[in-house]
Amino acid sequence: MSILKVARLGNPVLRKKALPLTVEELRKPDVQELIDNMVETMREYEGVGLAAPQIHESRQIVVIESANGLRYAETPTIPLTILVNPVITYCSEEVADGWEGCLSVGDFRGVVSRSTSVKVNALDRKGKEVSINASGFFAVVLQHEIDHLNGIVFIDRMKDLKTLSFLKEYERYGIKKEANE
């Protein structure tokens, strides 16, 4: 497996709508290897999600995983989830503000308002149809990663750019606590 180069904000691939895959394309060895490399890359950089456009591939593939003790100790566990051609079919009307970051945006964090629960239909890596009902942190990660497939980064969703902060300042000055008060 290989660690892939992550596209950074400003790269045009991050602003394109990614292309869907057919089941036949999905089953090809090069696509399966791409998925394995995406998982390896996400883990190497201690991300909780990675979309194919973030590694310079304009394809509708998302990998998600959160294990305790990775980048942030407080994040809930999410088992390895691989989604191809994901579509959000339901978003709750209830929304919550939360801090987000992104491997493609570097050491910036910002507050984004997201639905607290979603339903996503997709294919798994074998081409089988799956449906996921998610809430809380998992719902936020799904929305964030699927946004990447539509050319959207979290900064586009921020209502107040005053919350955009470097990670060190976010940690140093307790910005997280202030935003939740």
C-alpha cells in the first residue's frame, strides 16, 4: 500500500463534482488498490475521513474511520466505512454547530452548522448497496466527506469566518469552549 499526496486548498480537483463509479469500475484491481491506499493515507495523517478528490482522484469514494486515541482523544469510535457514490437522502432539521478541520485545509479549524442526523445510500467496496443512518459525530463526518465529492470544503459552510483559527490557537486559547457557551 502507498501513502498518497493530499490535495491542498486551492487545487482545482477539490472544487469539481467527482464522477460516480459503475460496479464494474469499482471491482477493478486498480480501484480496490486506490481504496486501500486511501485508508492507509487517512490513517497515516490521523484523519477521520478522506474523499477521493482529496488525493487528486475525481471519483465518488469516501473512507471514514475513527479510533479512540488517534488525532483527538474525545472523538467517538466509527468503524472503517467505505462508501462509493454516496448520496445523502435525509438530513434532520435539527442542526448543531461544531468545530471542523480538514486534511486539505491544513492547520485551520472553524465552526460549521450541520444536521445532527442523516441517512446515506451508497455502494460498499464490493458494489453492494448499503444504507447508513447516522447521528452525532458520524453524521457530521459523512456530511463533510460527501461535501468533498461535490466540490465543497468546510470553509464554504462556515457562517462566521471569525471562528476560522489555526489549530495551535484553537488549542491554546480554548476557542472550543467559548464557541459552545
